Amino acid sequence: MNAVKAALRNPPLLTFVLVALVWLVAGLTLRGFGAYGHLRYLLELSAVIGIVAAGQTLVILMGGIDLSVGAVITVTAILLPLISPDFDPTGGIGIVLTLAIASGIGFINGAGAAYLKVPPIIMTLAMATFLQGMLVIVAGGSAVSVTNATVIWLGQARPFGIPAGVLLWIAVSIVMLLIIHRMPAGARFLALGANPLAARLSGVSVTRNTLLLFTLSGFFAGLAGILILGMNRQGYVGIGDPYLLTSIAAVVLGGTSILGGRGTYAGTIPGAILLVTTTALITVVNASPGWRSIMFGALILGLLLISGREARR
Amino acid sequence: MTNSMPLLEARRVFKGFFGNPVLKGVDIALEPGRVHALLGENGAGKSTLINLLSGALQPDEGDVVVDGHPVSRFSPAAAREAGIAVVQQELSLAAELSIAENIGLGASPRRFGLIDYGKLATSVAEVCERVGLTEPLDMPVGDLPLGRRQMVEIAKALYRKPRVLILDEPTSSLSAHEAGILADLIRKLRDEGIALLYISHRLNEVQALCSHVTILKDGVVTADQPLAGVDNEGLVRLMVGRDAGDLFPPRLEGATGAELINLKKFSAGLARDIDFHASAGEIVGIGGLVGQGQEDFLLGLYGAIPASAETSEISGDRGPFKSVETANAAGLAYIPADRKHEGLVLPHSIASNLLLPSLGRLTKHGLRDRAAERDLVADLARRLTIRGDVDRAVQALSGGNQQKVALAKWLPLEPSVLLLNDPTRGVDIETKREIYLMLQSFAREGKLVILLSSDTPELVHLCDRVAVFREGRVVATLAQSEISEEAIVGAAMGVSTKGAAA
């Protein structure tokens, strides 16, 4: 009984349990769901959301939100093939450049929030709109194909049978958990999220940490964009759009407070898997796209009521 | 008058939270035309008793009795109906609404279902005059300083024409002048036959206003008697259950060291053209009515709000600090008055709050050194006698212990200048003494302590020098031999010319 109560108070654990239950039930009832190939595919999709949601988790922990992650993904997916130089067979230069641009976009978001005091929700929404306009001008309506070797490897290779994207996600998860739980910066983010004034008067720099957070969010969105490009082999306008809401939903499903100050990436990880699994289950149901969207929205609400709801304050 | 039937009583009430008994069979009777004092240390059960008397909580056992009739299910609505009004210690005003709207909230006169603003204004103006609120009634409450908001809160209670008025620490944020108005008002209400319950940590006020006292200690009544013939020491003894000795420790005579602060024409926020200097080993007091620029002066020194100065030297650094981090690096630390909103991250643990300023110092290869952090937290908790599990949320602590956490978190940085903003507000006597002793030991170790306080006796008994603020300027700097309550209050109110600005 006590163990159950403890689990109910521990959102990351609760979300993990929920994922396990859903997989178990679906695996026993739906043919093909429990196949290794199918589960691996679900994890591959989760990896993308998990990596976008990494930056989102940090920003939300500090009480902000980043509405530009979808646009940043699209920017990286379209820009990378265009700026990868031909003389570099590995494609490393293109990746570094693209990640620098994605981080730069995040930095500008942070600068707007920190110096101009624009609320993050407005700043990042404006940034997303701005980027979408730029993309239409740069890329037009056409899709660009990727030839960058490293990107293709990342999207397609399976060392030891594990997709490279999942390996990348594991690496990102380790880094994220270290930042939040083992580095001074993580404790500062949480303090700023829970009480910015008290944190500032305790010598925590609001400016520096805001810049850092949004830069990280841009970086992780860029990383996810590269992975999506590798999996898709093509970049086009709108490729990143589905990841904005899913990244926020994964964070909240994992029990992180949307108001900031409380939460962990350990919850976002099962949050992302749960989200992808739910989508897959809905796809199995034979329904029109409209109904699928409605079911998806209703299911997210239902899941939030079970796991990710705000704890009583 | 005093032998009439009580308007409101609690009879043998018990109340516990999560298995912890807070009130263990408490009796109290509020009679018309009497100012009744309720005393007790923080955590003694005063707030719980008030909540029972005002219907916010239900007793586990025992009765709340109105006009001699036990009430079975007492609710806030029933309490209002019975004419019971409470002025809470924590303000319950809506910052965006005007003074008039706040006072009338929930009890506004209606016409055709809409608020009758004309009628509201006249009836509110009447109450405001009684409490000495002269601000325009359409002014948003958020624009008022803390002390004036407290007066609005009192006006709000009076607007409902109560028969029983409960005042929970009404003067903790009031200036001496406002406290005086309130005292006159309380006497007037008493003479009108209202039953008053007065809760305060300031014993001189209690002595001046009240005629009967109930003292709570750990949920039990230790005294229920007329106040006449009991002196302050006697009251303190009843509260702490032993001889507390003097509240203030004896003054220390120490040599002052090097000059740490020297300001010419320093301005920040409301504070204008301040000339100020202070040296290591001193305790310098900042006095004056509430909201005369004292807080902005400290925040400006601390780099938390923009400041300017003709010449300035703070801890060997030129020019006012541009950010809190540079001030911290130069050895300054600030303990805010509003510990719940400015001093502490309430939902986080005691340990994380204690570690926040020193996070960057306890690292190994860029990662937090858990062992070193644990040692530091244990050491701080021991030095400040913060008992219990340090992983509890800091909001679970009593006010006094919260203040200790807000102070203790700076110790690892070994600051050379401590800026304190009303550190003993709403703190029990035992913790007050601990804080006073701590401030003295800081000064003895050669640190500079700047103590802003709204509690004048504190300034008198602890400080080597007191700068008195009025309308943003230092109007008097009193040397130790000149410090007295009269001199400070006089300068603050502009009635004395003694001790010209130095």
C-alpha cells in the first residue's frame, strides 16, 4: 500500500508504470504490437520527441516555455543540406554549423526574454513566426534531400541492433540528468522557477541562466532536427510542426510542473514513450484522421489527469 | 462592563493536524468593551485558535460559543453573520482593486444588482477617516506601501461593523505614527462596547492597550488573568515557561575596524542623496517610519535595484554594484524582510535553500559534491539549531525557523557586510534572542552589520549608531549616546532637530 502511495507521489515512476501497463496490455491484445521491430520503432520515434523535450524540460523548469522548437527543427532540417560543404565527406562541418545556428536562435530567444523582458511565450512565438517566414523565402515550397553521411548514419544505422537515434537519446538523457541533478546550474534553474525574486536576491543571475536555458533549448531542438532529417532523408517546411505540442505534452506527462520549479527529465523520458505509444494505438484503430486527432487530444487530457497533473500546492 | 456575558468564547477546544495536537483544551472568552491580549511564541497555537474563533477551522473537540449558545457547525459565513471580523497577519487584499473596492469586497452596496459606487464611496470614506487613510479611495491597493495596506485591511474589517474584532499582529508592518492611530482607534472601539482580541509580539503595545491576557504555550493556556500588575518579564516568563532574562543581550564594547562603506550622495529608488559611512565591527541601525526609502537604500547597496552616487566605496569596490552577484562577490549579503516571497524558495527543501548561495563553491569536476553539501547543511543546521529533517520543504517550518534558514544560507560565504531588513518581524522571542546574539557575534568577528528595523527598541539596544530616514533622506544620525526611542521616533516624524545629518 505504501509502495503504491509512494509511486503516486512520484510522477516519473508513475509514468513509467503507465508505459509498462500500456505495453503489456497492447502486447497481449494487439497482434504485432509486442514484436521487437515494432517496439524498436516506437522507441525511435520517442527518441526524437525526447530530445526536443530535453530543452523544453529545462525551460519549463525555470517557469518559461519555448514555442519555437518546431520552427527550429524545420530550420535545421532544411538548412543542413544547404550548408553542408561538399569537400567534407563526413558531414561533420555541416552538423556543427547547423547546431551553432540552432543554438544561436535559442540564444536570441533568451536575450529577448532576459534583456528586453519579453515574456518567453511571446518571444518564442514571435521567433517561430519569423523563422517560418524566412524558410518560405529561402527554401520555397520544395523539399531538400540530405546527402550528409553522418546525418544519414544517425537516422538509419543500427549498431548492435539499436537505432543510432536511440543511442543519441540515451546520451542526451545522461547529460540532462547530470545537468538537473548533479550540476549547480540545475539547482539554480529550479530555484529560479519556484521563486525568481528569492533566487535573484540569493545571487542567482536571472540573465545568465535565461540565456543558457534558451540556448540549450535551441541546441536540443537542432539536434532533434538533424535526427528527423536523417530518418526522413528529406527536409521540408512544416516538418518540425508536430513536435511543438508533443514536446510540451511529454514534459507535463512526466510530472514537471508547467509553472516551473518542480520536475525532472526522468519524467520526460517515459512521458515521450507514452505519447508515442498512444499515437501508435490510435493509428491501429480504423478511424478517419479527424477522429484520430480528437481521440489523441482526449487521451492526452486523460493521461494528464492520471499522471502529470499539478500536485496540490 | 467587564462582568457582562462574553460575545465569543471557545470552551475546551482541541485541534490537531495530521496527528499533531496543536490546541489541547483551550478556553478563551471575549467580553464586550475589553481589549483581550493573546500571547504566545510562534507555534504555540495562536493562529489555530483564531481560525477556530473565526470559523475557518472546526474544533476536533469542544465548542465555539456565540452569545452563550454553542454553535454546532461554525463557518466563516456564520462568523461574519455573528459580527466577527479578523484582521489577518498575512494581508488578504487584491492588489489590482482600489482601496474602496477592497474595503467593500463581498459587502458592497448594490443597486439593481450592480455595485452602487456612489454609496460605496461615502460609506468607505467614513471608515477610512476613522483609521486615518487619507489616500484617494480609487487608488489601487498595490500602489500603497505595506503599512498603509495594513490600514486598509483594518478599515475593511471595520466596514463590516463587527461586534468582535480579532487583530493578528496588526502593527508588525505599521510605522510608529500609524500604530498610534490604531491604538487610539482600538480604545475608541473598546469604549463602543466591541470585544477585541489583540495578538502581538510587542509587549509594550500589549501593556498599553490591553486589560486582560491569555497566554498560550504549546497549545495549553498558561495564564488567563487581568494584565494589571504583570510586567513584561512576567509575561515572557509565562510564554517561555522560564525566566527569559532580558530580551536584549548586553551591549558589547568593541573597537571598530577599517571603513567598509563610504557613500556621498547615494541614490537608489526612494532613497535620495544619502551620505553614509560605516566600519567593520559596527552595528549600524536604519530607522524611520515604514517606507521612507530605507529598503531601497539596502537594495541599492546590494545591487538589486539601480543606484547612483557621487562617490562611493563599498567593501573596497568603487561605485554602486550593478548586480547581486558582484555584491555577493564583494562580501555583501542581504536578508529580506519578506522571507516568504524574497528570502526563501518555499516549496523547496531546507537543504536546497541553505545551499542556494554556495552552489558554485561545492563542486568537484563541475558536478555538485554531495558529501560536501551534506556536511555543510548539517553544520549550518547544528549552528542555528534548526531541528529535524533537512529534506522537508522550508514552508513547513515556523516563521522563526524560516528566518534562521534565510540567515544561515549566507554563512558559508563568510560575508563581511550583512544587510538585514527587519530580521525579527513575526519571529518568536526565543528566536529573536538568538538572532540578536548572532548579530553581535558577527560584529565582534569584525563584520559590518546594517540593521534596518521597524522595531525601535531593537535599534536602541543593539546599534552603535542609527541613521533615521524620512522621505528618502537621512534626517538624523544618532551616535550611541544619543540613541533613545524618543530621539529615533522624533527624528522619524520630523519633530526634532537634534543630531543633524552627518
